[in-house]
Amino acid sequence: MAKPTISYAQRFEDLYLMRCFGGRSDGFYIDIGSGHPVYDNASFAFYLEGWHGVTVEPNPRLARLSRAIRPRDRHVEALLGATGGEAMFYLVEDFHGLSTMIEAHARAAHQQFGKSSHAVAMPVMTLKELCRQHAPPVFEFLKVDVEGAEQEVLLNGDWRSFRPKVVVVEALAPYTLAPAWPAWEPFLAEHGYRYVWFDSLNRYYVAEEASELARCLETAPCAFEEVFQFRTVKPALVDARHPDHRLAKLLAGSDMTHLPLLGRDLLLKRVTAGIDCAALEQAAGADAIVEATETGASLESNGLKILETIITSTTRFFANREIYREDGWKRTKLDAISLLLTSCLQAEVNDSIRVIARPADLPILEALIPSEASYTVSHSHDGNSIIDVVIEKTAARELIPRLARNGASRITASPVGILYM
């Protein structure tokens, strides 16, 4: 049975773009307003294919999650607008899609959906600045979804020096759903971008020098009925038939979304919840482990006991081969739990380092970071620079003293799992 196609995006944006760039194992994207690094994300499918790029997401929790899950990308924790500086960001904690730079939209979120927000001062940069710092002159696609501020982003780019082949822009105004594209479409046309497709939410523009890609979008279907859309996955916590339902119960609340970021001590506390303290104090032999878990309880209830250990094993994750091959929904969920558990194991060998430094010391500090490490740079409200690095623990022990000797004013480190490389 053929492997089902999965879309991670909200309106199949990744599949429309795959019609232009599918089959390539390398490419570059800029995803502005990227949101969650997987769910409703237009660039994640390309990341899985081996691509890399820049994501821009001001929500601190989602930005931190993105750094853990997508280490190949450069993650910018800031706002994009008409000018650089600082602006208020109205953060909706429990529904990040309503977070916005526009105060009137924040009020509408509260009035229409009962979602309150709190204002956070965030650094602002322009699209021109972003591209000059991080983008090649020509790259595959630019995606812009900034909840009503698309005009400010697009009109302040350097479109002569930086040329995405395809531009995807959320084109309906928040709440009213009125057409928003008249504010920027003539500007894009003046800079050599032709409108070619509308997916019911986003408008797609193709650069004149990449006009051969227009056909890929103009002949696209209006719907992908046979595609499995990741956003329709039923939560494991509420579905007892779900393969990782028990794990979801242990990690109930928001912990599941933070699993790649949990320290080993906290993860141990969550996973061993409900096990008697006396059992946890015993030496971790095979008998003690079994007796402290559901397996031990099952043996005892059936009048059985362990006589001898015949063989020991390393960590493996098994699934029914036939179900995995033929049931796309279960395969996706099995892949997800395998991915999360792998991240926990990887936390034994990887550290996340956060460095606070003066902007003047930034070039020296960046030069000290090994090429195999992944890092991002952001700016704090007090004018300092923040460097977040994901690196192997052995290399971290050498890097931290060097950073301290060359201008880092504060350094923190914690274990982190890597989900994709």
C-alpha cells in the first residue's frame, strides 16, 4: 500500500509548494509568523526533506520549542514591521494563532472568542534587515502570516537584492475575512511578482524570473481529499485507543508540547508518577523495575513471578508491521511517540546553552561556536544579545569556558533532545 501524503500546514500550503519544489533534498525558505514548529506549519514538510531556512516567531514558548525541534533552522524571536526598534506584542497564551501586533485585533480576540492577551515589549526588525542577516540572494519561498501586519512586512523588504521564487501571503483580514491583498499586491507586481493562486486563505505570487513555476500552481487541485492532514489528529489524552494514550495521561496538561525541552529529573518525575516511593528507592535491577510497573502488577495478579533473567536488551520501539504499513493515522502517531522518546534519549548527549552578551562581543562569540552546533541570535529588551546553542555535552564543556573568557556575561545550560537533524 502506498505511503499516504501528510500535510502539516493549515490549508495545504506545503503541498502546493511541493508542486513547485518537490523531490529536492535541499532548499531555503523564510517562514514569518511560523507558529508551532510542526502543527499548522507551512515549512515543516520541507524541513523533513532536508531543507533549512529562517523562522520568525515572537511567541517565546513556540520559539524555544522550534529551536529544540528544528536545529538546522535559524530561529528569530522577534517581530517584523515597518521599522526596526521595539513594539508591543499582544500574546494569547492558550491560542497562539490570535497573538498579534495590532491592539484592535487583540481586543477582538477577547470580545469574539473570550481569549485574553497580555502585552509584551518585543524587538522589531524589517524584512530587509532579516534578509541581509540571514538569506541568500535567491531562495525558494517566503511565507508571511502575521495576523494583519502583512503590508508592513512586505513593503519594507529589499526586493531587488533578495528574490524568493514564490511568495505566499495570508490574504484575508483577521476576524472580518475581508480581502487584504489590495494593500500589497500592486507593490509586489511592481517588483516582478505575479499572482497565480489562492488557496482560500493565502495568495501565491511567482517571481518573473521563475515564471515556469506558475504552471505548477495554476494546475493545482482545489482540494487534496486523499491527504492526511496533521491538524486533524485526535489528541492522545482524550482517546483511550490511541497508542500513546497512557503516556499522554502521565504528561497531561501542557507537558506534552514541552517534552523535547524537559530536563531528565522532571521527565523522570512525570513518568514514575504513581509508583511507590519505596520501590523507587530499590536498586534498579530487572526484578525491581518490573515489579514497580504495570508488568509487575499484571504478573502478581495472575499468580506469576520472575524466576531468572535470560537476556537483557537495549531500548527498542516496536509496532505491528501490518498496521504500521496500512493505517496512516496510527503510523503517524507511532512515528510521533517514537520521535518524542528518541528526543528524551538524545537529551543524555545534548545541551542547550543560553548566552547573554553585549552586541559588540557578538561576532567573537559566534566565531567560537563549532560549525556542527546549531545556534540562533535574538535581542533582549535591555539591548543585550542572546545566543541559544544546541550542542553535544562534550563540546559544551569546552565551549562554555571560552565563551566566558570572551565577553559572555551570563551562561545557562540544560539538557535538550534533538528530534530531527
